[in-house]
Amino acid sequence: MRKILLTTTALVALGSVSAVAADISLSGNMRFRYNTWSDDNAQVEGENNNSMSNIMQLWVKSTATTDNGLAIGTNTRINASGEIDRNWIDIDGEFGKIDLGQQWSLSYSQSLHENWMGTVAGGVYMGGSNNGEAVAARDSVDVQASRTVAVTSRAAAAATNLAAMNSTGFIGGTKNNKVNYHLPSIAGLNVAIGYADSGADDNADETTLSARYAMPLMTGSVTLNYASVNTDSTTSLTNSSTGRETGVQYSSDFGRVYFIAQNVSSESPVGVKANDQESNTFGGQYNLDSASKLVYYRQDVDQDGTTNNGDKFSSDTIGYRYDMAGGLRIGLLHSNYDFTDNVAAAANQSDNGSATRVEIRVDF
């Protein structure tokens, strides 16, 4: 990664206080993806099951040290649309570390799941038609018109329910403005807490917690991990939501193996759980050599809430990644999945399929 370093040593006249000398770095990556998938989802029959996409990320970071020894910095990420989707200040000292601004919730950044820990070809990918959002938006109207003939629209339930189950290890959280505080590390134990204020329009404040303990074992280390997120209800009549992850990981020169158990739920003001997903994931990463990595994981998700009770989702994913000198990376990711809709009348809404993604990435 090439860095552009800019140092300023200006003096501030008031009080004879000197401005902090800051190192500013510019880095990022560009990614080209080719995606292809197949499935049995009748709601999207006839769609062109392949696509191309492009991603650009530009990071601007600054680091400096104050006169009293505080390490301070800023982190800004700009994407291809010109949007700043992450932008925060970090302040480090003997008290720990404070992050202020737009950043991922601890429930995501401290997860052991593959979607955060080991991007092979753009992270978790299950195909283009099973996510449900585009299908629901297009097909959930009461009727569709074909010239002068009104026809009943295709039900979007299959795609929508599958989307709800295909959580890909995400237990909740946002990139909204928040405060994350990391306590000082104590004998391998790292604890952090976070808070996001939803603002003046609603009451859906977010609190997060993460705790990670690492200890040496043989030639590597064992990590015990916990992460949670709680989001208050928007109003007194709407549901609150929670997400939990507990996991264990062993890592060494070979790579890593891990197991995580997750729960995602939403609860009404009277205590009824509309959503209650239990998920188990196990997987690993194996370093073939200094440049090549293999990744595999399997996840199983069961729905026990009052909405879509009894639905099931499972997937197997394998990936390969090759890093070349100069910042070029080639990744290949393939997944198979099965979705079962437990409602007898909706038996034809069950679905299974596969998806493949090839990604060419250049870091700079």
C-alpha cells in the first residue's frame, strides 16, 4: 500500500500553542466482480442470472501525537458514488481508545464470522435473486397490468422470507454516528462498549458490547468471543431488537478454525418474539502458502419466532484467494444453499440454489 505523507508544523498564535504534526495517508482499492447464480425460486423465473459490478474505496487517514502523549487520528472512507460512508475520530491513551463518528457497530466489527474476518471474493454472497428486496418491490402490488389485461401479481413471499433467513452472519448494527469505547487490554482480555443515538425522530437508540479473550495454545492461540447489539423500539408500539454472538477460534500459522452461535430476535412491547433466529456456523481458513488461502464455512439457521415460524436455511461456502505482488488479488467464492418454508400452503416457496463470484481487486 502506497502512502502519501503530508506533515504540517504550523504554529497557532493564540497562547503560543503549537499545532500537532499530522501524518496523512491516502490508500484504497478497486474491485471488479462477475457474479452468476441459479435457483429454484419461481418468483424470479426468467431473470438473467448473472451480473457485473465494480467497487471503489478510498481511505484518507491522519495520525498524530499531542504534547501530552495522546495518539489521535481521523478515518474517512469514500466510495465510488462519492459518498462518505465511514468517518470517525479516534483518540488513544492510557485510558483506552475512543472512536467518535460514522463507523461499524461493535456487533459487526468484532464478529468472528467470515463476512468480516476473511474476505475472499467480496465476502458472503448467495446470489442475486434470493435477497428479496428487488422482487418484493416489483411484485408485491395487488395487480399488474399487461397492456389492457390485469393479471394477479406473483407472490413475493418466497424471496422475502428467504431474505430474512439468509442473514449471512450479520446480527445487527449500522454505520451511523456512534461512540465506541475500547477499555485497556488486560492480560489478553479486550472489552468495548458502544452507543448510537437515533436522533430526534425516534427512540431506536443502539447499544453494543464486545468481549474477546485470547490465550496462547501450542503454536497458536485460542480466542473466546462475545458480541451483542440492542436496538430500542422506534415508538412505544413497535418492536425492539437484539443480536448475540458467542464463538471460539483457534488460529496459528496454518490459518484458523472457528465456531459461532448467533441469535437475532425482535420483541413486541408485550414480550412476543416476532423474529427469533438461531444460527450455528463453523468454518476455517487454510493458508496454502504466503500468497494463497482456502476458506470454507457452513451455517444453519432456524426460525422460532411467530413470523415464519419453522423456516430453515443452510448454506455451504468455499473460496480461494491469491495475492500477487503489487497489490493484485484474485478471489473465487462459491456457495450452495437450501431454504425451507414451513407453511404448508407455501410449500412451493421453498428454494435452493448456488452462487459464484469472481473478484479482481487492486490495492493501492
